[in-house]
Amino acid sequence: MSGGQVKSYSVRTFGCQMNVHDSERISGLLEDAGYVAATDGADADLVVFNTCAIRENADNKLYGNLSHLAPVKSARPGMQIAVGGCLAQKDKDVVLRKAPWVDVVFGTHNIGSLPALLDRARHNEQAQVEILDSLETFPSTLPARRDSAYSGWVSVSVGCNNTCTFCIVPSLRGKEVDRRPGDVLAEVRALVDQGVLEVTLLGQNVNAYGMSFADPDTPRNRGAFAELLRACGDIEGLERVRFTSPHPAEFTDDVIEAMAQTPNICPQLHMPLQSGSDRVLKAMRRSYRKKKFLGILDRVREAMPHAAITTDIIVGFPGETEEDFLETLDVVEKARFSSAFTFQYSARPGTPAATMDDQVPPEVVTERYQRLIALQERICLDENTRLIGSDVELLVVADEGRKNSATGRMTGRARDGRLVHFAAGDRTDIRPGDVVTSTITGAAPHHLVADAGVASVRRTRAGDAHEAGTLPTTAPVGVGLGMPTIGAAPIEPATSGCGTGGCS
Ligand code: SAH
Ligand code: SF4
Ligand code: F3S
């Protein structure tokens, strides 16, 4: 870094888990380049926005936030602002047109270029925009500053080869590129060696894992995801494995079997429904149908009776009729989701659905949305209430892990992913990252309560690390993509066509 004195940074993350993990890479890169994390609440010398473009309100949010920072920047000479992630990839130089005080705009394919772009912007006293069309460096080959001592994200793939007609992700994240299983497992092991107990495997469509390896020497393998889950089962010290997101069209029984037969795979599944109407699913280009979806849930529950299944649902897709919507409510009633992420359809530029006839009027969307939420809230409460009296193992979490002084409770996550507030009693030695057991005594739609007292407390290495304030570090794992790291500063794509190593 030029300038001599140490600069502080802060990364503000929007969007999905992939972005949360990318932000860990962004932080890792910045720390390698000499920046230090800004202390809570302090103004940072560098603010990085890692953005999302999945729905329209994400756009408004970013430009609102940037406006708030404009006066802060004018009062703080030398401060820099960088905008990366999906919305940057979508808006490119529009970001600078709308917020000319931004210093660097970088995309989803070149986060490794950020430190160099910041230096260049400072040196040239000119904003830098670099958006590439295809992946430059697999983010997992970049350094990371992990957020948690006990729980870690590990990417299995980036990008998505599906063409859901509502979705902007493939145009922003590119074609799917899969990591070699050995690289994924090496990263998992590196985390576990440092005390991490829980790992979440990440990909836009984990069930397609194995069909698009970046490494030409790794053969395509339809069973690769199930094999990866089973291999995680052999990692000593790894207590909890989760993954997101699977896709109902490609969710095969070998994955269900691997989940059921591998003790450290958590009894939790996120299975995005989107709509319960076959007609709407077809228009969405989601190739499963209502019957197949419900069949998957039956088989999952047969193999894992206590699995908590969550979902994503879109209300008001173009052409959705009241009858279609009732089909969605019917699936929701039958599926007994433990929770659902519900979204009002938002037209995204460049997606086929955005120009479809019959866009549903906003007041109809809102009314349906409220009915869906009311139904799902009732189901959440019913399902949670059924758990009263059952024993749970909780991994104590940090954000709410501190004892709540009013209730005396701490918070942990059960193996099935549910949030549980538990009475810690006089146990003052419990730390985030430790594992406790207790019994459920109360239920609300979005959490459970365990006031019976803790039956056992297991102090873990993750708890020690959290208490000491140390975070796991992972050396860059894996092969690069054979791409040059940084070239000129193009607004136009610097690479075209293939280049990800996934095709010939
Ligand atoms: N790859 C994941 C989804 C990633 S996007 C999958 O296939 O499940 C996360 C969720 O955002 C989607 O599941 C969908 O429910 C929602 N979403 C995506 N595009 C949307 C849009 N245009 N309007 C409303 N919700 C949308
Ligand atoms: Fe989007 Fe569909 Fe790919 Fe998910 S599977 S990221 S919804 S295109
Ligand atoms: Fe948003 Fe990009 Fe994720 S659009 S949901 S941050 S892949």
C-alpha cells in the first residue's frame, strides 16, 4: 500500500451466503495488503460495499448508503470507497455516474484485483472501474479473514448453469465452475485443524457439483456431491456439515442416502420451492413439478425423520393466477417447512420474466404475500411447538451468544439449524463455540426456548479460540484458473468467452 501509514477498512455485505464468504476473502486480501479492520463504530479509511442485485430494492439500498457516505468522505481526506459484488457487476460504470465519489468499482470475477485497484485510484487520483466477463481467480485461492472461530464457509462451486427466468444470478456470477474435491476437503480440514466445528458447503446449485470442474484432469462425476458429503464424514473433529443450495430438479437419492448415513451431516435441508404451481414452475424454467418436490421431502423425511426443511418462495411471478397461488399454499401446507424465505417477485433487467406479459399488480402481490406469510408463521409455530420436551444439542453462537441480562439466556443453534435461546443459569463459563445440551421448554415461530437449564457443557477449542479472539486462517487452497491477475483497467470485458477452464 502506498502512503506509509496503516489504513483501516470496513466491509459492508449485502445478499446471500456467497457474498458473506466473498467478503471474508475481500477482508483477507486487504489485510495481506496491510490494511487493518476498523474498530466497531469507528470511521474507516476504506469502506467496501459487497453488493447484491437479486431484487430491485437492493439497488435503492446501495445508492442510499453511498449518498450517506458522501459527506463523510469529504470530511476525511484520503478516505476511499469501493463497490464490488453483484450490483457492481450489473451496473458497471453506472455506479460512478450515480455516485462519482466512489473510488473503485470491481465485479464478482476479479475480487483479487481490489488492492491494486485501490492503489491505482489513489496514485492516479482517478476512479477505477474493472469488471470482467468471466472468472479471473477462484475466490477460494485468495487469502481469507474468517468471521467465526467455530463455523466456516467453504465454496464447492461458483456460478450457475441454470436459466430460471426470474433470476439475474447467472448473468452476474457466470457459468458454474466446480472446485476439485481434494481442494474443498483440504480447506475443510484446515479449518477443523484450527478448532472449527461446523462447515457450510456453498454453491448456487450444489447438486450440479461434479459436472463442471475447473481442473481438466478431474473427470465429470454425477455422484461427486454425495461423495463429498461422505468424505466430510471422515474428517475427525468436524461435528456439523451443512450445505446450500440444492436444486429440486437435480436432487438425487444418493445425496439423501449420504446425508442419512453420515453422522456429521446435519438433519437440515434448504430446498427452494419458488412456486407450487406446475404452470408457473414451467414458466420459471424450473424443471421439477409439485409432485416431484413433495416426493423429495417424503424421501428425505423417511431417511431423516427429524430433518428441518426450509425453502424459498416467490409470490407474484408474471401470469400467476389466484389458482396458481393456491397451489403454492397447498404445497406449503403439505411440506411443513420449518421456515421459509418469502419474496415478492421483482423484475430484473435482462431476465426473460421481466418482459413477460401479465405482470401481477403490486397490490395483488402484497395481498398474496401476506396470506403466504400468515400460513407459514402458523406452520412454523406448530412445528416448533411439537419440539417442546425434546432434547437438543446447541452450538453456542456469538452474535446473540452473550447472556441477555433481562432473560439470563444465551443462544445456540441446534443440529437441525433452529435457533434456541437457552437458560445458562449460573454457568458463567459458557462461550460462543462451546456445545451445550438442554431440553426445549417453549416455542415461537422463529425460535425455541430451553429454560430447563443446561444438562451438559462441553468446552471446545473453538470456544477457546473465540475467547482468545483468534480466528482461523486458511492459506489459499487450490489451483488458479490460469488467468492473468490484473491487466489494464477495462470497463469493457477484459476476457471474452470461455476462460474458466470448465470448457474446452
Ligand atoms: N441458487 C439458489 C437461489 C439464489 S437466489 C436457488 O436456486 O435456490 C435466492 C432466492 O432469491 C431464490 O431462491 C428466489 O426465491 C429469490 N429470487 C431470485 N430472483 C428473484 C426475483 N427476481 N424476484 C424475487 N425473488 C427472487
Ligand atoms: Fe438463479 Fe435458478 Fe441458478 Fe438459483 S438455480 S441461481 S434461482 S438461475
Ligand atoms: Fe445477491 Fe449475488 Fe447472492 S445477486 S443473492 S449476492 S449471488
